[in-house]
Amino acid sequence: MKLVSVFLITYKHEQFIGQAIESIVSQKVNFDFELVIGEDYSPDNTRAICEQYAQKYPHIINLLPSDRNYGPMPNTIRTLQACTGKYIALCEGDDYWLDPNKLQKQVDFLEAHPDFSMSFADAEIIGDVKPGEIILLNNTKDVYTIEDFIMSPMNIIPTATLLFRNVLPNPLPEFCHRAIAGDMIIQLLAADKGKAWHFHERHAVYRIHSGGVTRSQENIEKGEIALKQAYRDLNEHFGHRYDKIFRQRFLEMSKMKLIYGSREKKGVEKMRHYFKTIPDYFKYSKGINLRELAYYHLVLFFPSLLKTLKK
């Protein structure tokens, strides 16, 4: 058994997979680690490149069989199940690590702090963004708890920077097989077992490119529905120990959908959106906040009046 298993899933990443693998096998550590690659039957040269590296680093790389296309979550699950280390680090085939001491730093911290179940760091975003634009995903806190992860409207942890204790249920809960946001589920399952430490350093690069997941309005809406279902499944899996926090998250999600989900809608379409969305707001509200409701109605139906009142 290696101390760390590095989890890497890849599909149609022939332009990037070499850089990802090189950034992992070149890590400077004083322990044994493995790189488990879940290559998902890519139609390009991704598989051939992975095989070349597996031959070059047979003592490090475990390249899983690629007899068919599994799809994102099944490939994620089979790759996780092949990771046997005490710790698991994540990376994807189009991202890569910046810090050659990344694994050593994170393992040293978790070895010294048994009350923490994971650690993560900052990442740069490159690729299909404005020329010269590099965004640092910089979170301000040092310590995060499961409440932070549940309540955050955005993913706190850049996936390629995460290292966590191998404490996930084995086998994974059935709902994981139908989920979309695998990284978020992993984070919450690990956060249930301890706190998360944030290194205020750049450990990885997150790449945005045309072959990645699209951010169309249709995909965004599907993602929101899937995320809410994942929260319900996780709440049940945790025995409703975090029920109060999840209900607050559902309330915040209903508010966001009520207001921002109506931005491109007009007339009858906006009314339909209102009557479809408002029940969730009432379902998770502790009581009727007339002032808040009045504000939302002004935003939705009388925006010009709201501007006048603000003036």
C-alpha cells in the first residue's frame, strides 16, 4: 500500500495529459505514492500517451483498463475504488500541479493534525479567458468545516488542489452513481470526518477550454437541479445531522433562483417562473418576511419603481 494515491481521470485530453502526468510524477516526497489513471476510452491519443507514461513509470502509474466509455461519474467511482492509499489527491487530465512539494506539504499537515480530514490550496485559471487574465481562486479563511461547504454558493476547493484522508464509504452510496457534481460530493463526505485546512499558496492550474463542460443556460439549470438532489441525498446519508444547515442552503438557493432565474424572462414567462419558484421559498422559510417579500416583488415586477425608491 502506498501512502498516497493520486486520482486522475481523463477523456479527450491528448493536448494536456502529458503535462498533468509530468507534474505528478515529478513530486518531491519522502514516501511512496501511486498515480491511478482512469482513462475513459478517449477517441483521440489520450490512451496512447497514458500507456507511454505507464511504461516509463511502472512503479508509480496504475493505468486502469479502458474497454469502453464509462462516463464521468462511473469513471470517477471506478478510479476512486482503485485508490488504496491512506490519502487521496485529485487531479484531472486537463489540469496540472504547480508546486513540486504539494504532496509533501499536504501529507505532513494531515499527519500532524488528526482532526483534519483534508487540505487544499489556491489555483490559477488559464485557457479560454480574456487575454492575460489569470484568476486566483483565493479563499480568505484558514479552516473550513462542513457547514462552510454546504452553505457556499460556489465550490470552495479547486479540485486539483484537494488531498483528503481515505475515509469515504466503501462502497460509495448508491446516489453517487447518478450524481453530476462528483467533486462536491467527495468534499462533503470527507468534510463529515473532519476539518479542512487551506494553504494560501498556488498549488495547481485549472484549465478552461472548448473541450470542457459547457456553461450553457440549459446545463446550468440541469446542474442546479442535480446539486439540489445531491444535497437531499447527502442529508439523508448523514442521518439528517446537518438538516438545519441544508434547509438554510435550500432557502438561499430558492432566493437565488427566484431573482436571478428570472433575469431573461418577461411577461407570462416571468409569472410562470414566479409561481414555479415561490413555493420553495415558503417551504424553507421559517416564517413570512413581509419586507423581504416586498423587495423581491419589486425586483421581479416593478424594477423601475425600485430604482425610483432607491434614489
